[in-house]
Amino acid sequence: MMPELGKYAFTVLASYGVSLLLLLVLVVASVRRARKVRAHLERIEERQRNG
């Protein structure tokens, strides 16, 4: 199912690899940031409840 890429095979496959790596980095960074923000908001809410 792999198309014949000829002399551009390395460039095309490397581009796919870099793109996938960047997407993975963005997802991981987003998840880490979301956890950090959620924890911060929970601390703020806890302080407001205990007032």
C-alpha cells in the first residue's frame, strides 16, 4: 500500500515523522498544562470554601 516515492522517500517520510513528533509534543504539553491549571483552580476553590 506504500506508494513509490523514489528519490524523495527519505524527505517525505522524515516530514511525516517530524509532523507526528510535533503533534505528540503539542498533545503532551497541552495535557500537562491542563493538569497544572486544574490543580491551581482546585487550590483556589478550596481556599474560597474554607474562606
